[in-house]
Amino acid sequence: MSEQPAADDTNPGQDRTGPMLDVSDLAVSFGGQSVVSGVDFSVDRGSLVGLVGPNGAGKTTVLRTIKGTLDPDIGTVRVDGEPIHRKSAKAVSRLVASTPQGTALSFDFSVRQTVEMGRTPHLGRFDRMDEADRRAVETAMERASVTQFADRPFTSLSGGERQRVLLARALAQETPVLLLDEPTASLDINHAVRTLELVRALVDDGKTAVAAIHDLNLAARYCDELVLLAGGGIRAAGRPADVLTSDTLGDAFDAETLVTTQPGTDAPLVTPLPEQESVARRVHVVGTGKPAAAAVSKLVGAGCRVSIGVVPAGDMAAERAADLDCEAVTVPAFAGIDDPARQHAVDLASAADAVVVAGETGDGNSTVLEAGNARLAVETDESAPASNARDTVPLTALPAAVASLPSAEERDATRLPAQSTTD
């Protein structure tokens, strides 16, 4: 017979207001060495919050403290309004379930036996599972798509399959809060996406979840909010687009990044950049589509001040320029280039240190190309090299090629002054 939950565990989340999980002023240390301090965040009911940050930032420590396996030096963790330190370990396990970072088990249990472990918090010391327990196990295995493995040894499964089994074990606990420690670690992209799609579906059905995720782009895609841990505390928290900025990531990871938008979503796309000297050049890009978008990203990442045009509104290159706050001269799609737009692009090209041709330019941009002083073309499969370009270079070599050019001011300084004439 299943053990009846204590009075304060009955129907968690029902007829309550406020966040499902609240972490207040949390500080944890080991051996007198502070790991995290001043950690404050809350998780709304039915939402997924991602913990992100560099290795050693304290993500696992925070999860273990929320689970109750670590006691904080100071601070409080509340689940559904109740401090967990007032509860027994079994009572906490009826509120919070977790999946570990690793997928090893001490004994070679079958998949069904592994998932059945999730019912332990609901059973007395000498109780056997009843029909409700068995139904919870079957439902969990079905939800995690591991029913077909039920009688197989856990150790015979792949890493992605094991991860789903451990998630099924957590689901069998039937808790309102789910904690996941690096659920995509060591998984290929296919299994990582499938795992987070499942977590997202659980959250959309009402589960509240917190996941430590090392892949920033997956975290941005699937999480409602992010908490960025670094240097022993929270550096930023909020919507992914507000947390994953180049400045914030540079501060937290000590790395240069280019932040754009993931195709088809409004989620940030974080691209790490190699360390390089900033290319202090003003560049005007002429072209459309993926080649021009890639050129804009590459040049902005190298520190160039970039403009683009004339380009159709809605083109991938125009959207990338908007993401990166680059000036873009646009015209409506299929409308042709009008004189004001052409003149604006000519002015930008004339003032630039270099004009870069990437992708198709169209006949209407010929005067823009002619206005540029130094011209480079990016090698692509989509267009022939521009005949009026000085050099054609691979995209990877574009920043170095631009850096090798003299600036507009240097070119102006080397020009001979015009000879004065008299009547």
C-alpha cells in the first residue's frame, strides 16, 4: 500500500499562488571555500528555467541544494511556498525529482526496475507497489519513450537511451518540480534535441523544471528564462535574449561571442569567436542571401563597423544586419532600387574603407560598387567573383584581408594635393 503524503505535501501547486520554486539568498561553501553566494531566483509554475555558465560556476551545487542533498550556509529554498529544510528527505522527494549528470548505476537493473525506483518516496519501508504505483511507472516509461526497453538491462542501452530512462524514473516520482543536471551532456545533437523536446512537452503540460545546460543555444531555444552563474553568483537572469548578450557572455566566460538569432525563432544564437585583434575598419557589404549575411557576421565579429545595401527588405542579409545593429539600406522586395536608396548606399560605400561583395548584387547596385575605393569579393558557390573586385578571398580570410587594406583616411593622406590653377 502506498504511503499517504504528509498534510503539507497534498496536492502541491493546487490553490496556491506565487512561484512553484523560490531560491532566496542562497550561499554554499565547501571546506571554508565559497562556491556560490547571494543566489536569488524563482521559477513560475509550468515553466522551464535553464542554469547556464562556465564550468565550475556552481550549477550542480545549486541543483543539489534545491534537491535538499546539500545544506546551504545561509538562504532558503521553497517549493510551493514551503521551505524544504523543514521536511524529511522522503517528503522532499515527493516534491522534487532529479536526473543526475552521469548515467551510471551501481547494479545492473532492468529498465523497468530502474524506473520503479522513482516510486520509493511514496512507499513505506515494507510496502509493495500497488496498482497506482505500477500505473505511474508505465505512464512514465511511455512518456519517456522507453517502454520497448522495459526488460533490457540498463547497462545495455546507449547514452541517450539511458538518459531517457533516468528521466522516466524522475517522472515516476510524480513531483511538481523536476531538476535536470546537464541532461544533454555527452549526447549527440539528435538525442539532445529529443531529450529537451520531451522536457519542453512536460513543462507545457504543467511541470516546473530547472535544468543545468552547457549548450547555450539549446538553452536559449527551449528555456523560458535563463540564470547565468559565474564567479560565485548570478551575473544575469531573465529571458534568453536579455541574458545571452555579447557583453554579458564576455564578462561571464571571458570570451568573444557573436550573438544573432536562431533561424525561425526569436531565440539567440551564440557563436564563439577566436581571439583576434580588432579590425578597426568601416566596411560596406553589397550582396544578398546567406553569403552576404555570413560576411556581415564575420566582419562584425572582427570588430568592423559594417553597413549593407541596397538589399531587399526581408532578405537574410538584411535580417542579419538588423540583428547586429548594422545600418542597412533596404527597398521593398521585387520593387527595384529607387534613386534615394541608391544614393544612400553610394554615400556609405564612398565613406567606407572597403566594399565587400558577397552573393548576388543585382544590376541596380553597380553604381554602389563603383563608388567604393577598395573592393573585395567573398568566395561563394552562388555567384561568380566580382569583376571589379581587387581580390577574391575565402570567408574565413575576410577580416585579415580587410585589415590589410589602408583606411580611407590613410588613402586620402597619400593622395597628391590637386594642383591649383590660375586664369
